[in-house]
Amino acid sequence: MNSHRASKNLHLRVLLLVDPEFFNPSDPGFLRVTADTESEHFVSAGLKALNHDVAVLPFRPYRRGLRTVAYDIVQLKPDIVFNFVEHMGGDRRLAANVPALLDVLRIPYTGSSAIGMVSIDKAASKYAVSIVGFPVPPFVVLPVGATGASQRTFDFPGIVKPQFGGASEGLTLGSVIHSERALMRRARDIHRKLHQPAICEQYIDGRELSVGLIEDRNDVLVLPIRETVFGRADKGGPRFCTERVKDSLTYRDRWGIRYERAKLPSALDRRIRQLCKHAFRILGMSGYARMDLRLDSAGNPVFLEANSNPDLAPRFFGIMASWMGLTYENMLVKILRAGLNR
């Protein structure tokens, strides 16, 4: 069925389940656009444009109790939950409890199941995708309290990240390191500030690509590949996606950072798309997702991470859908349908 026709035939009660820090009681419907709630705003507006009823509920299990939150969800009688929750009490590893709860309540939801959310573990996801032939950079995990990186098997430079971080969390220009001493200093910063292990991997200084995927009936729809272009990296600008690159339009404009449809040889484009589809399946992902990778010095794709709850704002995930000829509302229809068909 054509996506546009399908959107007209559906009339759903959609519940947006969101992280509590992004819920503003004075703007409960996300009518205003802010840097932190861009995705929620556009999804809410898009769902309303499709003639769906939209309600919003902040997910506060620690304040109100999980049983009370479950009761609130059931009382709203949603046909489907649009799951935006990325953490519980600041711990991203516990976000898998949200789809698990919705499964128990037998309420359809968008995005990944609890199984697929293992992808927030950068180390586990690298091990998994390597099984299907997706190259990964050599890496070592530094648990809290580690005194050295004795198992490091790669030469510097490296890049140090939080093992369970998302949305470029914890990444700054100083994340690229050139010595064992700098590696340990950066890892201890992550241990102290984010209370989680650090992962250090070989830094791949090549083109940065992202691939969006949406479940489409019995197949996985792979969207056109997006490249992050670091326009003035040679003048001191960032060469990879830091937190400021992700969050600040002013910063991106200053350094000429933009998103473009990647121009790749057809054989490489096909290979990347196939690898990402295999990664989606081996990681047990569902609904929709985004894979991030880089091209090494030989032009080969190297997996960086998978995101089971990517930013759906038009300039991030939505732009890839637009390159396929999908409107933003068409994209939402496909995401909803994937959740309903779960």
C-alpha cells in the first residue's frame, strides 16, 4: 500500500513517552522547537498532520514508581507508543526496560525492542557486527579503576569514548589522543564524570558516513547514505562529531560542517548498505536505527557504532528519508507501521 494512502486510513492514539528532563509542563505538546527537543517537536507535529491524536507522558519510574507509570500508560489507552526514552536515572543501559515494559503491557511501540538496545554497548556491538564481516577498529575497554591499557593492539592516534554514551556524549576535540598517558587521563575523566567504562579505539581519519534503516514489512529499508562534511577541519575545526557538532548550529556554521548525500562508487555504496542491513539484523534491532561508520585510508568502511534510538529531526534522520523521495510524514508512517507490525 502506498505510504501516503496508508497515512490517511490510519487514525491512532499515539503516546509520546519522553525523558523527564525534556518535558516542559508549560509546553506539554512540544509546540516550540528547542535544541534539546527538536525531534519530539517535529514528530509530534508530523503525527498531528497525519490526523493522529498525540499525548505526551514523561517517563519517571524513580519518582512515581514503575507500577504507577505503567498504570498511567494504560489509562491513556494508546494504540502505539512513540518511544523517545534514552535512559533511566541517567543510565542508558536501563533504557531497555522501557520496551520490555511495553511488551509486558502488550502495547505496540516504535523503535527497537529490549534485545536490540544492546547496541548502546559500543564494545558488544563491535563484536557482533564483526561476525557478519563488518570491519571494526581495534579497541580496548577500560573499566572504572583501570590502571592501564595493557591489551591495546593498535598504534596511536586513538579516540576515547564512553562505552554506553549516545549522541556524541563525552566527545570533544580532546577525545583524540596520541599517548598512553593521554588515553588514561581521558578514560579517568569518563569514569569520574559519566560513571561508566571507557572504550578506546583506533582513530579512523576518513570520511564520516551515517546510514538510516527502517523495517518495512519483511525487509529492512536502507535510506540513502549521509556524509558529515567537516568543511574547515584543515583550519582547526573538528574532524569528527563532538557533542558541540551535534548540538550547536552556530558551531557547525562556524566550521562549515554540513550534511550531504554521500557520493560514493556504486560498488562501495552497495557494500555499505548491505553491511548495515546485516548489522541491523545481527544486533537484533527493530523499527528503525542508524549506523555510523568511517572510510579508512584505503576507502574501506569501518563500523563505529549503532544507534537504536536516533534523532529523528528532519536535518538528521529525516534528510536521509527525503533523499529517497519520502516526506517527513511518509517516514513517520513507515516507522509507525513497523511498530504496529511488531
